[in-house]
Amino acid sequence: MFKTIRILFLLGLLIAAFSSIEAQAANSTVDVLHAKGIINPVLVDYIERGIEHAEETNAVACIIQLDTPGGLDTSMRDIVQDIVNSRVPVVVFVSPAGARAASAGVFITVAAHVAVMAPNTAIGAAHPVLISGEGEAAMSEAMEEKVVNDAAAYIRSIAEAHGRNMEWAEKAVRESVSATEKEALEMNVIDMVAPDVDALILMLDGREVTMLGGAVVTLNTKGATINHVPMNTIEDFLYAISDPNIAYLLLSLATLGIMAEITNPGLIFPGVIGVICLLMAFLSLGMLPVNYAGILLIVLAFGLFIAEAFTASFGLFTAGGITALVLGSLILFKGGPLFRVNPWLIGAVSIIIAGVVVFIMSRVIRAHHRQASTGWEELIGKPAVVKAALAPEGMVLFRGERWKAVSEEGTIEPGGEVIINRVENLRLYVTKKG
């Protein structure tokens, strides 16, 4: 009797335990972040926020859906640190099909607790590019060796911590080798290949991962809810304007607006738009590897355009400004092809700014040469006919009206033609027309 009761009690406990486990699985979530584009400080903040959200909500795992051509070394290292120090397992999933994890993306993928790739994706080409004031070509052999050795040691350490292929990882840095998802799986660069997030979550169920400090965690993802964590409005906006082409457009619009306000005081609207674009350009440039020589050349171009509007240089300042603008635009950013303004955009902006400067200059020249059309100044230099002899005072006829006039060159007989020199107290001071 007692034995039967004991058995039933144990069965009840087992059923309750299994029910608790199933309920926990049903209520568990997997957070999914979407990292598409260049690795920069905005993406760092987004991924850091996403991992913290997963930790606070006790998510089973945090998946980073990655598609990147690379980016800044400092931002990449920040993301790697966030992954390594995460209290929840982080899965880096190079997807969707056609995506890549190049350059800085290799380090991020290798640093994941679980590295996954979708079909028709690629990983590799992680050779570092020196971001210096002189640009990529200025890297000396000694400096290149130091940078490459540092990056190679870093990626070997990351790969070793997760039991991945250290030799291939080092080759990706030193020789810029790449691999498809199948090759990467065969060479133990990644852990699995999955077609999409849903399939990945099923494949992760029951997998054991080793966290920082040696703790082993078993992933219970069966029945987990997928929680997509997109960028918020501010992050989305900042990430959009951190594009080199957008930053360059903002800087160009700021130049046009402020130049229009300076040459035409009182318009207000162009000046306000110019200042807003300038502030947004500063915000954008602050998130990009800027070459200060390029900034100085663009500022010089702006100064030359303003000088052209107030000085008769016969286009010399404009030519110098266009030259400085094009050169500054070409070297505005450093760090290789990822941070480069589209040459077609540079050409279009240069032509537009040149056209605006020529238009402003032509208006200024016309204003300087245009005679006054109102007031006494209108009479200066105009001809009149003597009606009563000027000896030296008399009367002249100007535009059908009689005016008192004073000759400044002796007596002038009636019928003679004179030129008006000045007007004082309703008297015309004239000289004989030569």
C-alpha cells in the first residue's frame, strides 16, 4: 500500500518536472539582431543593447544575423568583447543566402559561441587595412607587419577559445583567403550550416556551448519564441547617415546653404538649412574615419567661393575652389574602399557647386555695373538741351521738363546740348557736351 503511494508520488513529481520544463521551453525566447552593413560605432551600440536585452530577459540565446563587407577595427573589437563577455550564448549567423562575413566580419563570426552560415554565403578576406592620415598606400612594410601580426594573434586567440581552425583563421588575415559555407564547415571554421533562422533554432536545441569562465550551457531552443530586436529610430537614423556618401552630401548641402546666405543676407531659409546640414554632417563625420586634410581642403574651397563673390578675380578663385573641393572630396575618408565617396557623386556635386558660384558671381557683377534707376542718381550722365542761356545760370529741358541749371564751363547758348554732372537743391550742374 505504502509502496504504491510512494510510486504514485514519484510519478507525480516526474510529471510536474516535465511539465515545468515544457512550460519553460514554451515561454523561452531567442533574440535575433540584424547586422547588415559596415561595422561602425552605431552597430556596436545596437549589438551591445541587443545582448544586454537578451541577458535581462533571460533569453535562451542571442542570434546576430550578419552580412557585412567589414568595417572599423576598433568597432569590431568592441563587438567581439560584447560577444565574449555575454552571459547568454551568442550565435552569429551569416545570412541570408548571398551574404558575407568579410574582413572584420570574420573576427565577429569566429568569436561567436556558435558560428553558423547560410547556403551560398562566404567568409574571409580579413587582411587588415591601416587607417592613417595618409591612407592605405602610406603603410610601410614595418608598420604593415606589426598590424598584420597583431590581427593574426588576435584571431588565433579567438579561434582557439572556441576550438576552431586557428590555421585557416590566421590565413584569412595574412593571405586574405576566403571560403564558402561548405568549405568553412569542412575546415572547422564554423559549427553548422542552416537555411534560415527557424531551421537554425531547431538545430541549436540540445547543443552545448562553453561560456567565458568554462561554464557549459545546454541550449533548449525547442518551441522557443523568436523575438526580433531591430534598431530603434535613433540607431536607424544614425546608421543611415554614417554612410560616407550621405556624410558628403550633408557637407555639400551645408556649403551651398551657408554660401547662399552669406552672399544674399536676409534670405534666412538657406542659412538655416545649411546650419542644420552642417550639424548633421559633423555627427556623421564623427562616426567615420575622417582625413582632416580632406576637411581642410573643402573648407579652403568654401572660402575661395565666398571670396569670388566679393572680389573680381575673373574666375581664379572659383577654379582654385573647384580644385580644392575635388581633391578634398577624394581624400575625405581614410581606411580603404569601404570608406570612399562615389566618384560620380563627387563629380555631380562639384558641377552643381560650380554652377551656383558662377550664377552668384554673374549676379554680383551685374549689380556692380547696373546704374541706379530711382532717385537723383538717375539723372547723372544724361543729356539735356539749353532753353535759356547758361551764364552761368539758366534753364534746360530734360525729358520734356524745364529745370534750373548751372553751367560749370562758362556761358552756353540756347540750343546747346549739355551733360548733367550732379543735382543739388533742384538745380542741375552741367557741362557742355563734347
